[in-house]
Amino acid sequence: MSWLRVRLRTLLRTLSAEDLPDIETAAPQFAAAADQVLAALAQTLHAHQNTHLLLGFPAAPFVLALRAEDKAAFRAFAAKQPPGAHPAHQR
């Protein structure tokens, strides 16, 4: 699961490559099949990056898909929070 999460973050460019851990998988057939699906997902998300979808990558084996009713209000709220209150990288 960690490999999947890191691979998706790499494809989405949510963090720089040096900030992402180098995680290998012991399942190369799975990795080859999953990589194609993840690449397609990343391409679709990039094509719709102006929608109100936010992806959260908590320190857990899952990804959160969130939707803000008002994207500008959310960004304004996040910008007013003290540094470190919620480490977030907005693109």
C-alpha cells in the first residue's frame, strides 16, 4: 500500500522527488499493472485540476478525496492557519 501511495504522489507531483520516500514493492507484476492504472488516474486528475477536488495524503495507507464547496474560501482559511498546523502543499 505504501508503494501505491508514493507512486500516486509521484505521478501527481504533490511533493518534490527528494521529499518522497524510495519504496519498492515485492510484487513486480502488481506494480506493472497498477502503474498503468495510476498513470491514467493522474492524467485524468491533471486534466480536471481546476475542479473543486482536493486530495489528502495523511500518514496512513490511504488517500482522502475531499471536495470544498468554496475553493477560494478554503485556500483563504488554510493560508491563515499558523505554520505547521496542517502541513499542506497546495497546487
